[in-house]
Amino acid sequence: AYSDCTTNNQSATNPTGTSITLKQSDNNLVTFSCVDNTIASQSADQTVSLIDSGTLQVDSSSCSFTCRQENDDAFANPIIDVSFTLKQKTTQGAVDTSASSVFSTSVSMRNYNPK
């Protein structure tokens, strides 16, 4: 069975990791990753946190990106699953006032053109 999921020579079906790199229609790359207790977007030389890292943090052990395609069809539009736990930053010793929430969603890529 051939599995593409937008990257060359994938050794695993439905690869999962703490980052994912996508090629935009202008051939520029953008990487979404779980780094330093945040979810960041990096393109060219700029990295931007996608959350308010002053008051929130991502539980790095819970953050993942999974790329999958229906029936392992390399020509099917890839679906990116994103999941993470978002936690409220607390002052030291204020554990009883912290909050957290689990987020999980799927995004179907459009304008997909397998090579």
C-alpha cells in the first residue's frame, strides 16, 4: 500500500508528531509546532505563537499533529488532526485556581496536488 500524506518517503501510515510542515500554493513552507509550551507557526524567518503565551501554556506531552488520508489513498485530500491540552498559567502555589481544557479538531486540506 502506498501512503503519501504530503511528505516524501513516509515510513509510517498516518504519521504523528509534535510538528507538521505544509507547502503553500506559492511553494513556501509553513511549520506548525509544539515548542516551549506553546503552539507556534513558522514561515521564512518568523516564528509566531498562536496562543497568548503570557496567560496560557500548552501541555507539550499532549500536543500532536497527525496526517491521514482516507483508505491510504495518496490522491485523497489529506486530513490533519490536531490535539492538545491548553492550561492556564498559575502563580506558584495557586494550583486550585488553574484551569485546563482539551482541544481536538480535524482540518481537510484543499488545493491538494500530490507529486
